Amino acid sequence: MSKSKNTANVRRKYDRIANYYDFFENEVEKRLFRKFRRGMLGSLSGKILEIGVGTGKNFPYYNKKAKVTAIDISPNMLERAKIRAKDLGLEVRFYLMDAQNLDFPDNQFDHIVATFLLCSVPDPVETVKEMKRVLKYDGRILLIEHVLSKNKLIALLEHIHNPFTRAFFGFNINRDTKSNIRKAGVKIQKDENLAFFDVFRKFTCAENRNCS
Ligand SMILES: C[S@@+](CC[C@H](N)C(=O)[O-])C[C@H]1O[C@@H](n2cnc3c(N)ncnc32)[C@H](O)[C@@H]1O
């Protein structure tokens, strides 16, 4: 299937589940994700671009002075995010936009944030290339993702369950995200284990072109 058809498919799936998305994730959000988000976002300042914002679950954890721009491919998810931002009194600029083809000039943002995005975009490598393009020279890309485990048993379970998560929720649980980030020419400065062996991870790239 072509990339544009795949992208349209992903958009349809998230449009369909937008009203239930927070409910589905409620338990894991309370037990795990909330802690991940708080740890990553609280200290960020400057111009932030959040890609694949979903229903705006990261919003409660941003510093109130942060200048957040948020994009998503799904109009219905974006609508939920707008309501959340309003409820929280957070000023956010919203755009309906494809992460694989960002409509921003080069070298714009101090931080690029994405949580559980690279598992759902049809082309994760192209998406990271776009992140790199719009990031300022001394900026940082911060990602939280669930990825393919190095443990053979866990990886097998991920492969077995992937057709289900993909069909019903639009995301993949068996992507080698670390290697996709590298293929995009972005060097990973920090790769942290967050939970569930090596499945939930945080990736930090501190400098777009020169990080070690
Ligand atoms: C698994 S959800 C994660 C939502 C949110 N970041 C969170 O942490 O709850 C993935 C989100 O990425 C969005 N998305 C998927 N493909 C996209 C694309 N090509 N461009 C922009 N957003 C996309 C989906 O619409 C959905 O809102």
C-alpha cells in the first residue's frame, strides 16, 4: 500500500477512536505513562513542537511558559487536544499536519517532542528526518516510544500481537525505533529504559548534527 494510503488509514483509525482513546489508556496512563511524561516535559522551555499530539495528554506536564505548537494528522484527536488545552489554560498553536511532511521552515524549534508517535506513522524514518530539519541547530529531540525488545520471547509476543494493535488502534509494537532514528541521520545521545524490560524507552538527541 502507498504511503499516502497508509497515512489516510492511520488518520481514519485515530479519528474513529478519538472519543475513547483516553478511556482505553486510562489504566496504563495512571500506572506508567503519566510518570514518563512528567519526567520528560516539566523542564522544557522555548519553542516546542509536539508531533502527533493526540488528545493532548502531555499538556498538564508542560511548564506554563513554554510556547507549544502541536500537530496531528487526525482532526478528531486534535479537537480533543484543543479542549484539553483550553481546560488547562495552556496556550497552544494547533495544526492539522502530516509528520512526514512538516509545513514549517528549517531550524525553527528548540525542542521536538513526540510520545508514542513513531509506532504509528507509516514512515518513521522520514518523520525523524523532518524533526531534524525543523529543529534548531542546538535543539533537542525527545521521544518516548514502545519498541521491539531485544529479549527473544518478548519480541515474539510483540510480533504476535502487532497485527491486533495495528488493526484496532493504528500503532505497531514491534518497530526497531532506535535503528529508525539512526537511519534518519539523527544520533542518539541518551537511550533510557523506562519500564517493562527494554520495551518502553526514552530517546534524547541533544544536538541535531553533532551529538555523540
Ligand atoms: C498512539 S497516539 C499517541 C498520542 C499522544 N502523543 C500520546 O502520547 O497519547 C499516535 C498519534 O499520532 C498521530 N499520528 C499518526 N500518524 C501521524 C502523522 N503521519 N502525522 C501526524 N500525526 C500522526 C495519531 O493521529 C495519534 O494522535
